[in-house]
Amino acid sequence: MPKIYVYKGDLPENIRFDTMVAVDTETMGLNLHRDRLCLVQLGDGHQNAYLVQIQKGVDCPHLKRVLTDPNILKIFHFARFDVAKILNDLGILVAPVYCTKIASKLCRTSTSNHGLKSLCSDLLGVQLCKEQQTSDWGAEFLTSDQQKYAANDVLYLHDLKEKLDALLKREGREELAKACFDFLGTRAQLDLLSFDEPDIFEH
């Protein structure tokens, strides 16, 4: 049974992670500049989820320490958005990064379904409920359904990485994937400068 811990403002100083931590965010919307960061979720790969409610005007040095630790790999799903949002709101560049969505697109070319729900179903046999996706993440207190939803977004990323790494190795695309992951910080900075439309990589 997963354990969910909720904190306001910052991660407690005594919480430590090994070499990898799963990360996700919840925001008021999908506009990087308009919609504020409300929640950062962390998963340790041992069925523990740590939910940090981001509060206006409150610094979060312990959370920032984890997100910028060069010895801890941060596993995201669709890291492009999360890395940019954290950079915009917390002023830090998350690194190093692994993105399960990019990994899936590189090695699962027989499908166009690369969302977290599809990955968990296809690779792990886990069915995720996404009903709380558009709920009010800026609320002072999270409901139990919101907590479970937020936790689920990080509880399976370690296992997905293991499955995807095997597929990337089989297809000979490990180095290509790593190059894409390393570029995500730059991609996030471009997005924040509105170089997503038009994309400078387009014709």
C-alpha cells in the first residue's frame, strides 16, 4: 500500500533520496507564465510519495536541493513542461533529467499512445484514474482523491524507466535518448522565451 505524505512550503530536511527520484508537478493550468506552480510530487521508488504544496512567498530550499542535486536523477513524464515550470516559478534548472515520454517515443514507435496512463497500462498492467487532472490544485487543503492522483503520477516512474531502458537498449537508442534528456533544460529555457511558437527548429 503506497504511503502519501503532504507538506506545505517545503520538503523536510531529513528526507533523503538515493540515486533516482520520480518528480511531477501540478499547476493552475498549462500556461507557463500565467498559471502558478501549486504542487511538486516526489516518489522514492519504494511506494512512498511526498507532496509539497508550493506557497506564495515561501522559499523551499530543501526541495530545491533535491531537484538540483547532480547525483540524483530526476525521472519525469513529459519533463519539458515540468522543468520549464519549475525554472519559471522556483528559479532553478532541474538536472539531471530522464523523461519517460521521450523514451517511449524513441523506442515504442509502433504506437502513438505515449501518455502516462497508456504507458502504465501497456508496460506495467496498471490502470490509472485521471479524473482529478483538472481539479483545483491551488486549494489550501488537498482532498484524498487529489492526493492519490498526485501520488500515482510518481509511484510508477521508476518501474517505467526500467522497462523503457530495456527497450531503448534493444533498439540501440540509449545514447540518443540521453542526448534528448540533456537538452531538456535548454528546451525549457526556449519555451519560457516563447520560442515554442514559432519553434526555431522548424523550417
